[in-house]
Amino acid sequence: MDPDRPDTPFYEQLAALEREGAGFVLVLLVEALGSTPQDTGAKMLVTSSGLHAGTVGGGRVEAKALDEAQAMLRRGASAPRFVNWTLKTDVGMTCGGSVKLYFEPHPAGGRGSAWPIWIFGAGHVVQALVPVLAPLDCHLTVCDPRREWLDRLPRGRNVRYLQVDAPETLVPEIPDQAFLLCLTKGHATDRPILQRALAERNFPFVGVIGSDSKAEILRRELIAAGLPPDRAQGFHCPVGLPFGTNHPHEIALSIAAQLVTARDQIGGRGR
């Protein structure tokens, strides 16, 4: 079932946001007295883009609740809170009544949110890499135009596979805190993804499979296409720590090791 479809059950949409590591706030109407626009138990999910799913009644109550939820996301709030609003004095409605709302923030990439990793490509290295990463507390998204290669990958609760002919079009959908890997079948298919990722987004880690000479060519082409030189330095190529051979399984191990190392450095974790 696609969590982005409007008929997807509410809690499946909540679980999808958690898997992706997206920041959101669960808003629950816990008490409604008098002439209120919704009944007790109404709920909604709010992201930085606005209302994601559900409703607490629409109108001014919902607009005020949306503003409060998005303010919590902007300041990185992690503690839940209750609010009591009188509809006439606090919300500006003519009808009487009051509402009590519960706001539960889920910060992007915070505790309880899986580590999002987006992999472009499904070839031999990815076939070896997915089984290494899947047991970790992460959420993997693998994108490739070749259905036959995607079908070879193992199924898992935290893995999803997207068949798409123009993978670079997915870049705007990737969570801000995701690690991105360009492991496609070649230079020509890596570059459009990399161009959009570096020009439009600011991911904490971007890796590209290849050699030092490929990295140099990519940087020249990215700059020629209008990317500032400092942004053209914003990816790791060759991706992976410098150990092992060129066997796909050893490359996969070196990439996984670099990802975990970068994750721990960014998050201040370590032994």
C-alpha cells in the first residue's frame, strides 16, 4: 500500500513518516466542549509542508493548530505539550466552547526515526550492499529503472524499491537528513542525480562510486553546468573507506563502514 495515497490508513502514514526520518507532529483533540468543529479523538499529522493527513476540524482551530505544530518543528521541539483554547477568546471564533489539544513532536532524524539511506542503482555492488545495511536501524530506498535488478534484491520491512526511468526527479522527495549514494551503471546516469542533489539540497552525506579521475570529471561537468565550485566538492568519490579489493562484496563493506562512520561523526556518537 502506498503511504502517500489519501486513502492510506492514518497510522500507516505515521509509520511511513517515521521510517523516512521525516519531522512531523501528531496533533490529537483530547477534549471538546460546547460548539466545537470536531469530536474528541480527531487527529492529524503535520509536517514542515503543512497538513499531511487527518483533521482536527478545519477552520480557525485547525489553522491555529497547524501554526503551533509547525512552530514546534522549526524550533526542534522534542517534548510533547497540551494546550487549552477557548474558541472565542483564543481562536477568534464567534461560537462558544473550548478544545484541549495534545501535540507530540517527532523531530526529523530524532529518536525513534530510522536513518534514511537512498541508493540510486541496483547493480552488483548494491546487491551486496543492501543485505549489509538492511539489519541496521535504517530505512533504505533503492531506485533504478531496471525492474529485473530490483527484483533480485531481498525484501524487508525497512527496504523499499522504486522503479523510475528518470531517478533524478526523486531528489526533491528525499528527506533532508538522508544519506545519498549514486551507484548507478555509469557516469552519465550518476551526474543528473548528483547535479540536482548538490544544486537543490544539502544532504549530510553524498557518495558516488568510481575513481579519482571520475570524480574530477564529474566536478568539471557540474561546474560547467552552473554548480558553484565549493558545492562541486560536496560528494565522496570514490565512496567507501580505503580497504579491500574491487570485489563487489568488499566494496559494499567499505561503503557501509564509511556510512556508519559518517553517521556517528554527524550524530556525535562513538565508542
